[in-house]
Amino acid sequence: MTMLPRRRIGWCVFLGLCLLAISAAAWSPADPAQGSRRLLVTSSLGATSAILFVLDEDSAILSAYEAIPGKEESGGLRLLGARKIEQDLLLTRYHDLSEYSYTQLKESYEKSGVGEDK
């Protein structure tokens, strides 16, 4: 029997935690009529950890988790933050550094007739 290198064990634990997080986020309620829509997005966070964003469309809650490879003492899944973003989605501008605002673009499109059904 050969021993796996420590780094490979860490990555196995990391991948297992990611799969666990995805399966937990993709869990659907007992009544399919209720529905459960979740969007999952992953990204690496440095060389040794990853981040998982979960957006629950039904409740408009965004959560972020960090998956850290390693043994029980050093690795795991950690909740970074959660927020109900219902009101955030109503904003048309907040810290927007774009050249034109949403209102300016909308007025420009309306004047030029772009997007109208002909």
C-alpha cells in the first residue's frame, strides 16, 4: 500500500468539500412545486483555496464560502458572508465608474430608436 503525498490528500479533501458544498446548495425541497433555484459560481482564491458563491434566486440571498484544503485542523469550508440582496438589485447606480449612467444610456437609446420593435 502506497501513501499519498500530503499535498494530494489536501486537494482530495478540498475537492470533497467543494462537492459537499455544491450538493448542499443544489438540494431541492421535498415539494417540487415549491422550486428551488440556486446559482453556484466558483473561483480560485490564491494558490491554496477557492471561493464558492451561492445565489438563492427565490430568497435573493447571496452567500460566499471559502474552501481551504487540509486536514481537519487546518482545512475546511468557512462562511465568509451572506446578504439578502433584494434591495441591492433595485439600484441603477452605486459606485459605478462607467462613462455614461444608466439614465443617460436609456435616454440616448430612446432618442435613437435602438431596441424598438419595427
